[in-house]
Amino acid sequence: MSAEQREQKKAPLLAALKTLLPAEALIHEPEALHPYECDGLPTYRQMPLLVVLPETLEQLQQVVRLCHQQRVPVVARGAATGLSGGALPLADGVLLGLAKFNRILEIDPLARTARVEPGVRNLAISQAVAPHGLYYAPDPSSQIACTIGGNVAENSGGVHCLKYGLTVHNILELKLVTAEGELITLGSGALDTPGYDLLALLNGSEGMLGIVVEVVVKLLPAPERAQVLLAAFDDLALAADAVGEIIAAGIIPAGLEMMDGLAIRAAEAFAHAGYPKDAAAILLCELDGINEEVSVHLKLVHDLLLQVGATEVRTARDEAERQLFWKGRKSAFPAVGRLSPDYYCMDGTVPRKRLAEVLTGISRLSEHYGLAVANVFHAGDGNLHPLILFDANQPGELKRAEDLGAEILELSVRVGGTITGEHGVGHEKLHQMCVQFSPAELEQFRAVKRAFDPDGLLNPGKAIPQPRHCSEYKSLGSDTLTAPSRRGGVR
Amino acid sequence: MSAEQREQKKAPLLAALKTLLPAEALIHEPEALHPYECDGLPTYRQMPLLVVLPETLEQLQQVVRLCHQQRVPVVARGAATGLSGGALPLADGVLLGLAKFNRILEIDPLARTARVEPGVRNLAISQAVAPHGLYYAPDPSSQIACTIGGNVAENSGGVHCLKYGLTVHNILELKLVTAEGELITLGSGALDTPGYDLLALLNGSEGMLGIVVEVVVKLLPAPERAQVLLAAFDDLALAADAVGEIIAAGIIPAGLEMMDGLAIRAAEAFAHAGYPKDAAAILLCELDGINEEVSVHLKLVHDLLLQVGATEVRTARDEAERQLFWKGRKSAFPAVGRLSPDYYCMDGTVPRKRLAEVLTGISRLSEHYGLAVANVFHAGDGNLHPLILFDANQPGELKRAEDLGAEILELSVRVGGTITGEHGVGHEKLHQMCVQFSPAELEQFRAVKRAFDPDGLLNPGKAIPQPRHCSEYKSLGSDTLTAPSRRGGVR
């Protein structure tokens, strides 16, 4: 669409929106639009046609209805912390900001639920319910900033999702505005709800099936005790094996995280967490529950880590040291970022038993492409976050980083894993969807999309590739495409 | 469709099927069809056009493709233990029996998964993996007989689902044959999978979106210890309050079951479990986990039950008594069945805090209709199973039982609950779907159905009512229909 065509589309839309919304809820001057041109993956940038920031549900529904009438695409956005370009605007589309939907509507400590608007920040929920001894379990690294509506769109996880599940496991009910602007309710307070499980379907649907306008979240009682073990290894593969052993022992840690040597040293220089700087890998294993249970599990895991071959196992001395151990882990991304002008964070999953093999493969790919890779990840659920270091100012490096990232994801698929664990497909991983799924599977996704949005107006072009897209990608002749699909691995 | 029309449809279909399948895989003589005319809800009976029992995936796909070509509806059936008529045959349709798909294909003790065919019995999975110290958690009362394919179709729960979740929380991957006969895979071994969550969508879809032909289930380590408490109350409302108090104390029991006086006395006469026969209600509270955790929780719950007003709290002396306490509960349905020529088992959910109020309401309805109601239910997740006693040989009693059941379900909706907790909607509760959901919500369900089955050939007429169905039901003028929808209750 040319600049001229865009202007032709924009003028009548803007005029109509002005009748629905106060002036401050409409952003349309090019300089004011700049802050909205990307999400947490700034590799991709696109100015939207205009930005709409409604304040009430009625305004929001009117905007959606208008866009439906005028066949204008809509991209919804919370805090835009997403890492796969899922909230990347469209040149001919409205960016629908939900920042003003930021109220906690109700807290029910007995039912252990909170009813919140989609723009409420993840951490704000736990802060609001803390006086009742409760918290909201999913804790993505961006939890200070990211919003619950975005968490639903991406089915966000976090350090604690191994034990407490993803967003889908912690949500009871949603209110959704459909592509036509209708308000419907999905799910209920009950463990199961009659009819198809549209609540689960919406989780991770990346803004393509509807606009989430209200969420009922489950709350959990804060555990009586949480304690963390730090284990050092002089061999990455041993650390990977230890992960499988802990799970096989029947223990589900509250968090089980791994960092490799490069990540350890970067994090230590940044956070001074007391990590062993010469280790090839560390594991952080958090155990929570009632006091007695934690004591028993601490001893079990401690002994097991030494048996598997840890060179050192430390229990945090006190709550301050526990927080410090986690501070190192949580600041690992920005810490690694200091090593290099740019970094690219990947997000794949692999079966736990293939962890060691995949880490070796990543190391080989890193050498082949001549780009360093630091590994910081949710080891317990096999969710890798390789951080590829590069310099976008060096000609060709961004392309090389992207190619390396694609190879890592396709390696994950070959061993029976997936191309995203929690960051979503967004704009970034459309190619890899063609590798992950068969044409019949992709067509089933498209049919579901049409069932919610027959005109393709909600975040079009994201998450689910069109057939043409896959045939073009496959014609590039990537040899990974002839590899067995993920099913081979699961068997 | 007249008998003549059916015969006209049957002949060419049968001829074509004979070219695809061995003779013993086809049942078409009227007398041989009789065993297939109902499922676990024998109130509804219908002879199918014919029954097909394929042995291989290829045969199954060929049958589905043929039915698709000839526009013949298909009703899939596992062990047909369902309680809502979900596997009720169609006069002009094929009943597709999956009994021969009964192999356990792979057990992976490290990944803690088993890959099984849909006709494998629920209990057979736990038995097969017991040598590895593992088990499959969801345990519907019918677990000796019911199959995993049916469990997926109904999203089955059971006593342990309060702590360990429903089928949807214990399934990692499905293979599905679509309405067109294509094979697709949904989900993966990873915690999250890219694309829409079709795996969750299939759980509880009651055979209307595809035929499940393979399931990868999660396995859990058998808990180190399980112990049960029995608490007696002289007031049903106090027992209901105790349920909320236990959950509010931050404890998630492995099972938390309630029985009222009528159910207690029937179960005791049948199973000699040692229940207090003069109690108005008992609670069975099972706690499991590591030894220390169970000890701490036993003491907490014991004290709490006495505080709330239990007249007696007993801990099972030994494993034999624990099993006996559960035997009483598990045989409660047949035990109550001995009190009366017939009984009708309902299945609704209500928020835990409304339990006492709803039990009072059921008691009032029971008097009004002149039919006794025994209550045996999963109290922890607010899943009621009122058993309505009646005599089908007394003119009008079946109708009265059905009307009473409908009123109980609609009462559940009014207090913010749902019309089914785990038995599904099936043929039985189509009316109540019109009460539970708005027209826009029902239309969204229908759109999803069309996305999988545009010709409406998979188990048509079940679970999701057509608009005409709802308008006819509403025109009956039931005053419950003007009551606030479930959202009023959840707030």
C-alpha cells in the first residue's frame, strides 16, 4: 500500500473515530506514532495507520465495529513487551492500545480469584492480593511491565511454570470482544465448562481470535517456604543430565534454570550474585511448599546433584542470598546484552532427555556461523533461550544471527521439540511454523481463525503462515525441511 | 427418516464398507445392533444404521472418508460408559466403535509419558506403568471400563481432579482423524506448542470435531503416602462450609468428597465401610504427597474440621480401612440405586461458597417434585452429583425426574455454576446449554464446529444446540430462563 493510499484510507477512518472517542484517545501524527512502531523485538518496525486508546468497553466495541465495517485490520497491544513481533503494527491497520484498561475489578480471597482488566500488569496482580497471602503464579521475566492481556495472548510462562503451569492453567474466565465487536464470555469459575474449551483456545492465540477485555485469574496461597540450590558443573552435558534426574526422582521444583559459562560470567559481572565464574554451567533449583516438604526435597536434590557430578552445591544462606541468586538469573538477558552491541533471544523447546545433545548442536552452529551464543533457560521444561550475540552495524551480521536462530529452532523440531516455548510465533517465526506443522495441520489452524474472524481483520499475517508463505520458504531448499517432523522425536 | 429410507441409505453404504473391511468388522443385522443402542444413559435409545469396528488406522480413515463422501453421519464410541448420551447412535448414521484400538504403544518412564490407542481403558494405563512407580491421574468412577478416547471426548475428571486436574491437564498430544479422513497431530511433548491450542479444544468436544486415534498421556509418580480423613456432621450446611475452609487454608486435598444422609445409609448398607449412619453428611478428605507433608496436612485438616463443627473426625487406621472408606464412596451410585427402581444422576457445578445454599435448594425442589434426591459429590471442586430416585414404571415419574434434574442444573447456573462438571452435555443437556450461554456464545461454538466439520457429520445434534432448539425451549416459558446468567454469580 502506497503512502497515498494509506492517507486515503486514514482520513475517513479518523473522521469516524473522532465521533466515537475523545481527541486524546487518538494518535495519528507521524511523530506521535513512533513509540508504537515495534514491540519487544525491535528488529521489526512498522508505523501503524493510527493508534487508538479507548477508555471504556463501549468505546472499544465501537472502534472494533467501525474497523469491521471499514475492513481495517486491528492489532491489539498491551505493554508490547512481546519478543516475537506479535504486536508489530500494520501499515494499513489500527493499533489498539489497552493501556487504559488497568483496573483490578474484584478480588475474592475465598474463591481465590481476581477479576482484572487486560492492561493490568502481571506483577500488580500479585502485589494487590499479597495482603491475603495469595499470589498469581505465572511470572514471565517481563512481569514488572507486561500485562495480563498480553500474557493470555502469548500463553506466557516464566521461571515457575514448571510447577504452576502456563497462563492457560491459571485463568478461569475471559471476556472477549469478537471481530464483529460482540462481547462474549469464555470459561467459568468451574473446573470444567460445557461447550468447546474456547478459553484454552484463546490462550496463546496471539491476538488473532478476539480482543481480551477482562480476565478472571486463579490465585495461589504463597508457599510457606521457598529455598534455592545452586549447583556448579564443569561440563554442560552433566548439568543437562541432572535436570532429567531431578524430574525422574519425582520432584517438581518450583523453578529449575540453567545458565552456561558465557551467561554465568556476564550475569556475575552485572549482578554480583556470587556465581562460580569458572563453571561450565550452573543450575538453580528452587523448591517450595510447606517447611517439612522443602527440607526433605532439599536434601534429596542436594545429594542427587552431587551424584550426577556437580562440582559444588550451595543452598542459599538466607532470603537475601536466595534473592541474589535469582537476581543473577533474572538479569542475565541484559547482562549478556552488555557483551555485544546486539543480541537475539531465541525460544525453543526440546524434550528433557535431548537437552545435552541440543546444547552440543547449538555450540557447533555457533562456531559455524562465527557468532557467540549464551544459553540461559528454563531447563526443567526443556525451554531453551539461546541468546545470539551480534553487531547489527556489521554488514550481514543480523542476517547471520537470524539464520543461526532459524537453524536452532529447526534443530529443536528435529529432536521432537517446538519452535516456541513461551514467546509465541508472532511475525518472527512464521517460516518455522511451516517446518513444525503439516499442511493439513496449518489448514486446521486457518479454519479456526476463520471461525472467529472470517474477514481476517485481527492481527492478520501473524502466527499462522499462509500456504503461499510456506511454499516460498520451502522452495529455498533448506535441507532441514526434509528432516523428520517432530513426531519422530516424541516417539 | 422412515425405515424404508434408512434401508435405501444402508444398502450402498454396506456394499462399499464390505470392500474396505473384513466381515467381522461390520455389524448390520438388527438383533446384533441392539447392544449399541445406548450408552451409560439408557433413558435414550436409538438403533444405529450400522456399526463399524475397524482394526487399523487405515481402515478407520477409509471408513471416515467413505462416510464423508456419502454424507453419512458418524458417532464414535469407546466403552460407551458416558452418562449424558454423547455416544447415542443416529438412525441414519454409522456407529464407529474403537474397541479394537486397545494397544499401549509406548511407555517412556523418563519423560513420564505413555502413548496409547483410544480404546485403552483408563485403569489399564495405570496398571501398565505401575512397575515404574507411575500412574495416570484422572480417575472417573468408571475407570475400570471407560477408555482414554472417551475420557478425551468428555474431558473426564474423577475424585483426584481437584489436585491433579481433568483429562485436558494430563494429555500432551493427540492424533486426530478429521471429518475428511485426514490424520493430524495436535499438541506436543512440550509444555506449550505453537499455533492455536487445538489439543485443549479437543478435550471435552464430545466427538464433534474429529476422531481421536492416539493419545500421549502424562504420568505422575505415585505419591509416597496417601491417607484419608472421615468427618461426620449433623448439618449438611456445616459440611459444605468445611469444604471452603479447607481450601481457604491453602490445602489442596487429593480428593474431597461429600455424601448426604440418604447416600451414607445406602452406601453403608451396601459396602459396610464403617460410615456413621446417623450423620447428616460426611466428608472424605484424602491427602497425599511425601510422608512429612501428609502428616502436617492431616493435623491441620483434622483440627479445622473439628473447629468448623464436625461431630467426629476419624483417620483411616490402615491402608485396608482407607480402601474401605473409598469403597463406600465409589459404590454409592449403585448403592443408592438399590433404594429405588431407577435413578437419574445429575452433574452440575457451583462455586464452593454457594454449596450450602444450593444443597438447601435441591432439598426444597426434591420436596416440591415428591422425589427423593441423594447427594454424592466432588465437593472440593463444587461438582454436584444429585441422584434423583424414581420409578420409570409409574406414569409421569420419568418426566418429573427429568424436570427436577433440569431445575437443579438451572439453579446451578443461577448461582454462577455450570450445567456439567464432567459428564458432558451430550444429548441430555442441550436445553440447558441455551440457559448457560448467550446466542453469540453458542454461535461461536457452532463456528468452531464448522471449522472442523463443515458438513456436520461428526456426532451431529449433540452438545451444541441449534438456534431453533433454543428458541423452542425458551418459548416454553420456563421462569428460570429470565434469571441472571452465570456471570452474575461469578462476580
